[in-house]
Amino acid sequence: MKQTRARALPGRPSSEAAPAALRDNLVSGLVLLLAVSGYMAYAVRTGLPVGAALSSLAAIAVTQVLPGALVWRAVRPRSGWLLEDLAMGFAIGIALSVPTQVVAGLTGQRWLAVLLPLLVAAALLLTPATRRRIRSAQWAPLAWWLTPLVSVVSLWTVRQLVSYIRNDEVTWTRIGGPHIDAYLHQALASQLLQRGPTSWPTVAGEDLGYHWFTHAWLAHVTAVSGVDLDLVLLRVMPALMPLTVAVCVMVAGLRLSGGSAKVSLLAVVLALCASAGNAFSVASVSLPLDPNSPTLALGVPTLLALVLLLDQRWRGDLSRTGYLLVPWLSVIAAGTKGATSPLVVAGLGLAAAAMLLWNRSLFKQVVVDLLVVAGGLVFAVIVVFHGSSAGLALGVPAAAKQTYLGAILGDLPTHQLQVTAAALVIIGGLTRAALAFAPLFGRTSRRDPMPWLLAGAAIAGAFAVGIFSHPGLSQGYFLTTAIPLAALGSALGARTLVRALGWRQMAVLIPVAVLGAGLVFHGPTGVLGTIRRGTYGIFYDTVLLAAAVVAVVAVAGFLLARRGRRVAAALATVAMAGLATGGFAAADSVRNPLFPAAKPPTSLTQRLAVSQAQIDAARWIRDHSDADDLVMTNRHCTVVREPRNGCDSRRWVVTAFSERQSLVEGWTATPEATKRAPVGRESITVDYWKPEILELNDGFIAAPTEEARQRLWDLGVRWVYVDKLQAHADTLAPYAELGFDSPDASAWKLLPPS
């Protein structure tokens, strides 16, 4: 039975309006195409060959977006938009690419990566019921200005994109210093491309307990297009994601608001241009995408597709067959970015409690959805993550020390300081969602589960930063993953406030809120000075002064409102001030160099340094070996040193570019490393737990013997990569045959024992 909803839905265009709707959608599609071309042109200018750009885009369009859009048109309401079909089609395409690439990787048959998605598309078109449903889906009118403005808003991410591309080159003409995780992601993608999800690629015998679905997507693009993994990872994906995220948020805003272009645009602005507020004049850029973390951006489409499917179900517009996408996307979202499904589970939990109080007709549906999504999350934890928490640990003291306040103040010696710092970070994390709570107070809007889901997800994301710690500070990804949901919640909440208070009242309250936000962000620092290491007195005084300003803002909102609306106006003014503090934090970040120059290493002995010759040696192994061959290397640490007693083992160059399983290269991030060193960042420098393997590995390269060759051969080693900065013999002959040589590295083929 369909449920009555408080918000309107986009109606099907009349026969007279259909041509105009078609024109609106085609123009929007053209604008999007031009914007994508602009981003890709920058990628081409910075090292991506034109042919690789065209091939990768064609692969994504034909084997992901096309079948995904057909699936989406078969399940969405009859009235929608072209960009919805493309954005949500891409989300479904991601969900298709993962199992497709698993099959292609496990079998070693890349042609399956092309065939299987096209078979899905063919099946949908050849089945009469789905063909009729796809053909009957229509496009509703769309404001002509929406897509151009969304494309412009996406440019706020360009600073991040330029910084990334300047730092991570595809061909090093100098000594390189890539981001510390860049080649880990490439190594993981190579595992999915060449062998499937069978093991951790940088350490033989370790489980692949990680959110590797993004890496399966990268591998799928390479398998279909033939474009090298590093080009897809370092250029194609970073160039596509700004618009992908922006358009996905735009489409979700349109769908959740019943077609409001203004709400949709506001959601995009809040998602990309706002940030977490604070009272310490700390500038920040907080985006739901980061090229250094490819899993983050790719999690947005699947997360929003899951949320929109739940919304359709609560409106009675999702068929039982279409509901099968919910558990599937729950697994895909979790496997793409581990923080996604937990946020939805938290939101559904809050929504279920709210429905029990205010709309029991939907309570059972929401509880069932909660169980289904939670079941998908549990399945992902068991099957994808292999039960690993990836180093995430619960505890306020450790969490507080990893916050930006912990970094500024230094040691937080008292429990009170720790709790205060954690609480302030949680409050700051909620400022982007400040208006999302408005619909929860409306007599009609609080009967809708969606505002509760959005608010609950935002709360969960903010609290994660204050109560969890992680060796790589990955607890912050809960907050950044929640950004699109927080932005959508605040955009919908803004409309609720306008309807409740009226534009005239809002026009009076908004300036008060902005002024108050400016005083909160800049005032305490101007009066008391900047907090620094150990300045706990200034820290507490800043908190008290900011709280006083918030109280004044609330009183001003109360006094400026008409009778009967004063409490609502006071709360609304405080909420808008909280949201605006995040705007001040984001705007203040522009004071930094707009496009900061990369600071590469000047010597190969420096941390993270890599040369093109070192990469070429690994590529030579790739080009001359079988996919299942095992390679060994004498380099394990980010700097040249012995691989024990404090070695930062985040070195993954050989595995990434040889695309082969390593006996042991870098072991940080493996489930075993986080299990052995669960506290703080200890897993980064934990010693390798098989010292006899490490000794055999490095000992053979430093002083080769027949006995060592025999043992390595029995372990499956067939190729030897020698980093000449580490201890190494002048030659590995007669035990190995030289294949590639350079001043920085050499590659050898291990010969079978006599």
C-alpha cells in the first residue's frame, strides 16, 4: 500500500510539456558533457594520453553507466531526469563492475569484464516487462540553470585536484614523492585485475580484509579499456569524481525534495563548499571526496543510490523486485567505503524509533529496512573485511588526541580536556547538518523517515571522530562520508524553516546568524589569542566566550521573531550560525596558497622518494612474467634502512607496478599488522611477524646462496627486484638472470635450482 507523504513528487510531464522537458534534460546532459571534458582536458594536460582518456570514458559509459542506467530506469518512479539516470546508473554500474571484475580476475579472462555487464543490459531489454518499464520512464522538466551552477560549484574542489596531480605524477622526470597511500591503492587494484580477491598483494599469505570494491572498479576500467592502472588511478578517476559527486548530490536533492532545483543546488553547495565549524579560527577544507583516498568519492554514488531506494520504498514506489537492490547496494556501499553502510544503519535506527512514536504505519517497513541494511553490512564485514576492524579502536582518550585540537594543544593530560576536545569536534562535525534537525520538529515532516535517516547518519559520522581512533586517522572518514547526507538534510531543513517562519522572518534572522558565526569563528581568537601547545587556559576561555556568543545569538533570534514563533526562531538562528561557522572555516582556507607547489624529495634516500627507473624495473617484471608469479624485493620501508625496530613499512612500489604478488614488501595496513598493533599508529611500524622469511628474502639479495635460492623457489618466488639503495650483491648470478638494470634498481629472473 502506498504511504501518504508530506512532500510532493515530480509529476509526469503532459504531452504539451514533454518536448520542453526533453529539451531541458538534453541541455543539462550537454552541459555535463562539456564540464566532464574540461576536467578530462586538465588530466590530459598533466600526463594522461588522449587515447587513454577516450578509452577509459568509453569503458565506463558502455559497461557501467549504460547497464546501470537501464537497471535504474526499471526501478525508479516513472518521472525522473536524464542526469538521475546517468548518476544513479553509474552507481548501479559500480555495483555491477565489482562482481564482474571478481569473475574476470579469478579466471584471468578480461573479456568477461566486457561481456557480463552487456549481458545484463541485453537481458533487461529482451525481457518484456523490464523493457516496457524502461521505455515508459520519462524525464521531468528541469531548471535550465541548475546543471551549469552545479558544475561551477564543483570547481571548489579544483584546489584539491591540482595539488594531488602536482604531487603524484604519472611519469617522474625528477625524484618523486607520491602520496604515501597512492601505490597501496594501485597494488590492491592490481590484485583485483590480475588474480581476484585472493590475498593481500604486498605480503604473501595474508587475507585481503579491506574495502577493496573501489579497487575492483579501478581494475574493471583497466580490464575493459586497456588503460594502465596508474593512469586510471592517478588521472582518470580524480578528474571524474568532482562532477560525479556534485551531480549525485544534485540528483538526490531533486528526488528527496520532490524536484526542487533550489533545494538541490543548496545541497551541492553545502556538500562541497561548507566545512566543520569551530571557535578557534582554524581554517579547514572538508570535502566528500579526496583523490588520495579513492574509496571516499566512489562511495558517494552507491550511498546515495541506497538512500534513494529506501525513500522510494517508503513512498510505495519501489517494487518487490526493485527492493532486491537494497541488500545488494548495502554490501556494495560497505565494500566500496567501509563507513557508508554503518551511517545508513545508524540513520535507520533513529528513523525506526521516530516512526514508533509518530508514524507507526511505517514502523515495520523501517525496521525491516534496518535489518536488511544491517545484514548487508554484516555480510560485508565477514566476506569482504574478513572480520577485520582495520585498526579502528573505541575510546575517547585516544580519539581526542587524534583530533585537530589534540594536534594543536599537544598532550591532553586530563580526562576533562579529552572529553571537552572530543565534544567540540563532534559539535563542529554537526555544523554542516545543523539545519537537518528542523524537519524533526514539524508535525507533518517528522512523520517522514527520511529526515531522521539523514540526521541520524550525520550524528553517527560526527560522533565517530570523537570516540574512535585509528592508526591512519581513518575515523575521520565516517564524518566525510556523511557529508552528502548532512548537506541534503540541511538543504531540506532550510526549506522547512522558510515554510515555517516565512521569507521575511528569515531575511531578518540570516544576517544575525552570519554575524554571530563570524564572532564565534574569529572573536575568541581576536580577544584571547590563538591556542597553541599547552595553552589550556586560553582553550577553556575560548570555549566559554564562544558559548556566550551563541547565547546572545539565540536571544537575538528570540527577540526579533514574532510571537508564537520565538523559540523556533531562536533555535533556527543558532542552527544557521552553526552552519555559517563552517562556511567561515572553509572561506578562511583560501588564505593559504591557492595552488600550493609540490615539495618533492631531493634525494632517493628521503622518505617516500621514488625514481622512474625504480618503477620501470617493476614494470619490466610485469611485462615478462605470468600473473600468478611471485616477486621478492629488498625494500620494505619508506626510507632506506633495516626493516625492523621502527621501520615504517608503507612501501608498495614493486607490487603496484609489477602487478604481481610480493613475498613481502610493505606490511602496514594488512589485517595481521593491525591485529598485532591495535593501539594508535603502532601498526605502521610493527615488525614483520615472520622474521625468518624477511631474513631469507633480504639475505639472498645481499649474499645469494644455493640453499637460499632453493628455499625461495620452493616458496614460489620467480622474480627478484633489487633496490640498489639497500644492501645487495654485485650480481645474483648464477642463481638468477639479469633482465633489467639501472643505477637505481634491477630486475632478475630467478633460475630453477639445478
